[in-house]
Amino acid sequence: MTDAELLAAADAIAARAYAPYSKFHVGCAVLCRDGRVVEGVNVENAAYPLGVCAERTAFSRAMAEGHRPGDFVLAAITASPCGGCRQWLAEMGVERVVFRNGGRVVTMTPSELLPESFDSSDMA
Ligand SMILES: [Zn+2]
């Protein structure tokens, strides 16, 4: 699966976002090492801070399906990941991230998205 194909999957799943407040639909598609694709969408809540980003729903779903950090090759997102999701992308150990930003398609690694990130080694 190409980066463009995975981004197209993210675009398609974005239609299922639950975003009645912002109307900003985001989709995320994650390619796993076993070839499976796990998708997520943003899910908002009337109590605004409780909303969850598409990246987090995709990775939470992947974890529930048995995947673990390091099982992920590529994450495709229809928008630039927020700061919190950059931390999630680092935690999940995804190799690359492709996303739309201002009409461009950008590909970066988690460490480029979040340099000097906090990780489990900082807790030792
Ligand atoms: Zn986010």
C-alpha cells in the first residue's frame, strides 16, 4: 500500500467522524506490519475537552485488536497532528507519518514531529 493509498483511506474514513460541534472531520488510517489497516476518526463531546482525535481512536482501536507499539509502519492523517497526538505517534513507534497541511502532503517521522520527546526511558 502506498502513502497516497493510505491517505485516501484516511480521507474516506473522515466521513464517519462525530464532529457536530467543530464540523471538522478528521480521519486517520494506520498501516500495521501485518498488512492490516486500522482506521479512526475524531469523536467530539458536548463537554469539549473530552473529545478524542482521530489518531488516538485509530491507535486505541489497534491496541484493542492486539497490536502493540512498534507494530506500525505508517500513519496517514487528513490534518496536521496536534501536539498531544504527536506524543501518541512517538509512543506507538510508527515509522512515518503522512498528513495534509495547508494544501500540501507532508511526510515526517515522529521524532521530526516531536523532537526531544518524553518517553519511557525518562521514567527510569
Ligand atoms: Zn490530536
